[in-house]
Amino acid sequence: MATLNRQIKFASRPTGIVTASNFQLVETPLPVPAEGQVLLKTLYLSVDPYMRGFMSTRASYAAPMELGDVMIGGTVGEVVESKNSKFQVGDIVEGRSGWQAYAVDDGKMLRKIDPSIAPISTALGILGMPGLTAYFGLLEIGKPKAGETVVVSGAAGAVGLAVGQIAKIMGCRAVGTAGSDEKVRLLTEVYGFDGAVNYKTAGNLKAALAEHCPKGVDVYFDNVGGDVTDAAFDLLNTGARIPVCGQISSYCADKPDVGPRLLWHLIVKQARAEGFLVYQFTEKYKEAIPQMAIWLRDGKLKYQESIIEGLENAPQAFIGLFQGENTGKQLVKVS
């Protein structure tokens, strides 16, 4: 076993776009588990847009990271030493060990992974936080009905891909937006979306979306905000539901984005917009994950992973999220 741990720490607060200089790769002594703890070897780590918010000091749903902290993030790891009776050496678990090669954990928030169900990396993607975000955001807040039209922004990301496919499972028309012609092709030819729009080249976004939504929009699953959301709001049907999952278009902005004032649409259309965090639904995870696994097994749900190898490359993988480099779930293979 290694004698040193490698960690990526939060070195400086970004101004605007995140850069490699905001991170520092360091070596530290290998942590030693105390009684009741386990030592985990990180196999995969997740990079996600929400992490950008924790690098800022502005108010959010959780406290910001402090300079010098190990970068936060979900992980899949292997138990290599155990002083906790609930875990055995060799167990594969999902947790939040952050950007490091090894970590100690008390096990309270670890979830054992069954590698026979699906590749272990899916515990950070389609059968993990992104998949659950799509599941609960669409079904609990969007409440789609068969025959309705569901539009999802950021549709080629980990959450968006799942939203569109679950919408199809529910009998809906699924339309997505993405940032390249290749991603548009994947959405329609591989993942079963009924239509997709390249928001970077569409010109008139409202007209481009309207072409794929002849009956208007009943559910708009918002991952992006900005111009895409402005266009979607113009197409809302009476009684529309808007699950607000993310606003990636403004995560790196130095000052608040200024755009159309949209709330009047909610009055005119008697629509509802609701922000949410997946952790609101923790008590229902045990119902959702088996259902998602069944859909995966039956071929109703597909997934895609973009994997970069090497802990040292985690910052670039993270930065790439904001440049549209990934399709599906972005992961870093650590070991």
C-alpha cells in the first residue's frame, strides 16, 4: 500500500472562470483510520458544476469551502482497511471523500455498491446523484403526464440525459438543448429525444425551440438559465411546471446576469417554478435507485461517461464542464 496520500486542495478563489491556479496538488501522510473508521482508496471521483458555488463566498445552500480545504466531491472507493464492523476490506462504497487518493471515513454516509448491478462508476452518475436529481426533479416537481412536452436545457449533461429519457418513459415528448451539433445528434439518434437544438448556432432560440414544441412546453427542466430559459418561458403552456435544477450559464459570472423579467409568465400561465436540491429526497433514494436500475437493465435508460485518468487532471476535468467538453457524466479515474 502507498505510504503517501495525494490531495488536490482549494488554493485560491476564482474570479470569473475557474483556472488551474485555483488548485494545488499536494502530498500528505497516508491517513490512519481510528476505531469505527475505514480507510478508503479512491477509484473514481466526480466533478460537478455545483462545486463552483462552493468556491465563492456568496450565500448558498451550504457554507463555502475554506482555502486549503481538500476539494469537495463525490467518490467511489474501495475499503482497504476497516475498523468498522459494518464494512469489510474489499467493499466498494460511494461517499464524499473529495479530491484525494485516500481518505478515512466513519461510514455514516457511505453507501455500499453492488458491482453486479452496473459498473461501479454509475454510482456517481446514472445510479447516483445526477440520476437521482433527474428522477426526483422531473417526477416529484415536474410531474409529467403522458402526451406532454418536456424541454430540458443542458440536455447532454449527466442530469439532462436522464431527464429526457425518463420523460420518454413517462410517455412524453422530450426536447433538449445542447452546445454542439454532435451533442444534438446524440440526443436524437442515441438517447431517443424527439428534438434538440444547438443553442450556440440556433440564432432565434424561441423559434428553434417552438419548431420542436408545436404544442408548447408543459415541463421545462432548467439546468442552465440565461438565454435558453428566456426562450423556453415564452413557450410555456397554462399550468406548466419548471423544476429549477441549475443555472450553469451564470456560475462563473462576476456580477449578476441581467435579462428579461420572467415572473409575469408564471401569472399569465398559472405556472409554477420550484428550485430543489436532490438531498430533499434522501428518504426516497431506496425506492428510486432500484427503479433506475431496472430501467437501465431493460434498456429504457442509457448513460454516457466522459472519463479523464489521473487525480492530477481533476482540475482540468472540472474546468471543462464550463466549456462544454463533456457529454454525460464527467468522472476522473483515480486508480
